[in-house]
Amino acid sequence: MTVLLAYISASRDRDDPHISLLPTGLCSLQACLREVGFDALLANFSAWSASRIEASLREIRPRLLVISQWTHNRHASLELAHVARRLDPECVIVMGGGHASFQYDEVLGQGSPVDLVIRGEGEATLLELAERLREGGDWSGLAGIAFRRDDRVEVTRQRVLLADLDALPFASRYLEHSRGVDIPLQAEFMITARGCPSSCTFCSSPGFWMRRVRFRSPENMLEEILFIRQRYGLIYFSLRDDTFTADRRRALEFCRLLIRSRAHILWNCQSRVTSLDEELLVWMKRAGCECVQIGVESGSPRILSLLGKQITPAQVEAAAAAVKKVGISLSVYLISSIPGETDDDLDASIALMKRIRPDDGYVSPLAYFPGTRLFQEAVSAGRVPVNIFATSREAAVYAAGKPQRPPARLLRALTGRPERDGRCFERQKRALGYCYATNVLAGEYFLRRGDPGTAEREFREIVAREPDNPWGWYLLGDLLAEQGKQRGAADCYCRVLKLVPNHGPSLAALGK
């Protein structure tokens, strides 16, 4: 029995390399199915034409089709379900994901091609469903789903959340069994925890994960990183937990294990300003963390309270200062177009950005998402209809109405920051001692400043101190290649491949 786990982004997002990626949860579902013998395939149809999608569905002929639905792709995912139903009336079509879990009434409306919706965490539910179908059964009494029976939608009892995330197979283990998936890019993004300790009004994470936070162990995290490094040749990772440092002890132990293993990776993560301190950041930097992204949202205490952030501008400043002192790049998320936001509120955000001077940042208009307190309050107050996600064709439903550009003054406060002083790297080296992440960031800085000689010294220090570190050889190889020193560059790339045989950029540079 073939199970197809599919994703398709909205057409307007198909050139975005991140929105068009598979949700990591879909990869986890595939791994669970393949571990017990199901022929489970991943499919990313985001860049495919309609005719190519139809041809692939005809070829694969899945008995069970699982589609990942989020708010931005809610219409595209439902259209995919309609195509699959037209091609194979006997196929069992399942919808899951952040949007479907909360909007199952709409997903299962009259005339819907979807048979059932998996609500919330899906591994145990999907495994049980697949086993029942393989044995000729159906989904009667299956926990954790919603489905249409006659003229009404039935909702079964809530599925108990998995107690041990380490028991799950790695989401990256079977990526080669796929269609349309950029495997190296997909494997870069890892999830090491489920849930968030915060309760922001605009975020659906607390509702989706039932306000619980569960963590994978540091040992399990390291094991997957080493697996991906060996199998797919990756030496850069993005840890996409809502708050990677929510469990400080776990984060510290992970860093210690990473250093001890000599994996020599670079990585980034998301955190919360109240979950960072200088000691933790030092360990993160020594373990290869080069960037931390924090949700600031606003510099106005009034707006922060309205968004349920439970942080203060002073805490933002303290966390930002610690990040920059250690020498990790600081990225911030901000929210704009908030109903009721005044010029004074905007001025407070601009002033905060000028004080903390992030290395980069992202500004998004405030949007409604199902399962959030913000949306529930807007419906109760009559500001938006309860069926807005079905009736609106926009990718996002913005709280201010039509999407608005972020205020130019706010963007200037983010993009107009002065370049860091190159002397900061010497201060970091004196404070932290040798740390390859410092050399990497320093080398990239000097290259941007048009000083390849100093950049080369930074990269050569890595290869001298740590000849088993692929980053020194790879960056030195790129630098030599840009200078036309092809023989030296080729030697560097070969050194990388002795350490990481499947490293894609080095293989490409050597024409392999």
C-alpha cells in the first residue's frame, strides 16, 4: 500500500525557498511509516505544473494521500485534494497541519474531497489509520481525527501526545524516497522540541501543542546532526524550535556534546529574550552557533502587552547586548500594521532598533491565524467573520485589512545600521579564546569590506588549529578560487571531502 505525503505552496510563494519547503512534520510522518514497512513517499509539488502533478498522481496511485495544510496554502492544498479525488475516487484523502487542525469544519464542508482531518500531532494517528486501511478497515473510533458523516462533522476524542520524542525516527532518514524535494536544503531544517512556553496572542503554537513543551534529548539531537552530516554532507543547520533555549540545561548539554563530537557545524536558532544569558551564549558560540533570531515584535510596552509577549524593551536590550558581546549575529522579528498602534508606539520600536542594532531583521504585518487568541477575540468582537479563511483568497488575513508595507522609518532603522567594527573580533577572541565561528564571521566581514588578505588569515587559522574542521578548508577554497588560484582551491575542496564525503558545494566546485 503506497502512502503519499504531499505539500504544495500557494502559487505566489513558489519562488520563496523557505515557504516552498516541506513542513518538517510531514517528513516525520513519512519516517514513522517507512520504519514499519509502508511504502511512504514525500512529494513537494510547489514548483510543479498542474499537468506534471496529475501525471505524478496517476503514476504513484496512492491508496492514502496525506496533504499538509497551513493558512498560506489552504486553497492550494484543497485544490490538490480535488485533483486527487477526480483522478482516483477510491483514494483516502487526509488533511493535516496547523490550519486543518483548527479549521476542520471548513475543510470537511459539503462537497469536500477530503475524507478526514488529523488534528494536531499526527504520527500515532496516521500510523493507526494506515494499519487499519492495510487490513481492510476504516477510521471508525480512531482518536485524533474529524470526519464527515452524512450531514455533520464528527470529532473523535483527543489523541494523547507522544511522551518520548526520542522514540521517533529522524525526520531526515528517508528523504531520498521523494519527488520534488531539495534534499540538502530540506535536511538543513531540524525540529528538536514541540511546543512553546510563551502564550503570544498571534501564535497558534500553544493551541496546536496543547500548551505543553516536549524536548528531544541532546544525545538524540546530536545523533541526527551526525547522520545528516554523513548522509547528505551538510555542515550548516537551522534549528527551528519555537524557543530553542527554553530548557537551558538541555541547550548547554547539547553544546557540550557538539563540541566533544568535533562535528564542526555552524547553526542558527530561534529564542526568546528571557531565555538567553551570556554563559549560555558563550557555549552556543563555541559549539558553532552563528545567529540567534529573537521575537521582539515591538518596542512599545503597550503593544507588547496587547500581543501577549510578556517581555519588556529592557529585557530585549539585555538579551541583544549579550548576543552581540559574545559575537553571535542578532536577527529580530518585528510586527507592523497593528490596529491601534500609534506614532508613539512606532517611535518606540524605531528607538529600540537603534539601541540594539540587530544584524538583520524581518517585519511582518499582523495577521490572523486559526487557533490563536487574536483571531478568536476578533471573531467574538465582530471584526472578522468566522469563515474569513474560506472566503478570502489572500494568502494571509491581515488584522489591519489589506496588506500594508512596513513603515519606511522602521525599515530604515533595521537596514540603516552601521557595519560592525572589525576590532570586535579581536575582543571576542580575547574573551572566548579560539572559536572557529568567530573566524568564520570575521572572514566573511573582511571579505565584504574588500580585505581578502585578512579574511584569508582568519580561514587559515581554522585549518592550522583544527585540520579536521571542514569550514576552514571550504571557505579558504572559495577564497582561493575567487583569486584564480584553482590548484590551491581544488586541494582545499578535496580536504573538505575527506572529512565530509557528500559535501555538495565542494563536489560542485570540483565538477563532480
